[in-house]
Amino acid sequence: MRNREIQLKRKRNSLESKGGGLMNFYLAWLVVGLVIGWAFKAFVPGQRALLPAVVLGVIGSFVGGMLANSLGRAAVLGPSVMGAVLGATLLSAVLLVYQLRQNRA
């Protein structure tokens, strides 16, 4: 009986520590999305509004980070941030292609 209590306590402590780690992931994804959204606005000609670019960067960052976490090790921040960068960049590129097609029409 004592052994079972120790196992449950370890599992609870493990889950609590992962909760704090998850907040680090969210914070990293938010920062990555903000930076990529700002860079998209700064370097793409014709992009006037900052808010849509930043929101798009953050959404892409969260999607890419979650996909990276589901495919790889959830305890490692590096692949998660790389997934966030990739997701935000791809979503920003999709927006750029959409805007270019709208301007041609």
C-alpha cells in the first residue's frame, strides 16, 4: 500500500512540474509570434497594419509549436520553438501570397 502512495505522489509531482513547463512553452510561442509578426510588418512592403500581422504570427506560432510538441519530445523547448518559428513563418507567407494575388486582381 505504501508503494502505491509513493507512485501516486511522484505522478502528481511530475504533472505539476509539467504544468510550469507548459507555461514556458506558451510564453516562448507568444514571443516568437510577436517577433515574426512584427518582422512581417516591417519587411513586407504594403503591409500597413501591425495588429493583423502580429495576430497571424502568434496564431502560426501556437499551431506550429503544438504540432512540434505532438510530433516530438514535449519536454524539450528547442524543437517546440523551431516548430513555432516554422508555423508563424509559413502562415505569414500564406498571407503574403494572398495579398499579392488580391493586388493583381
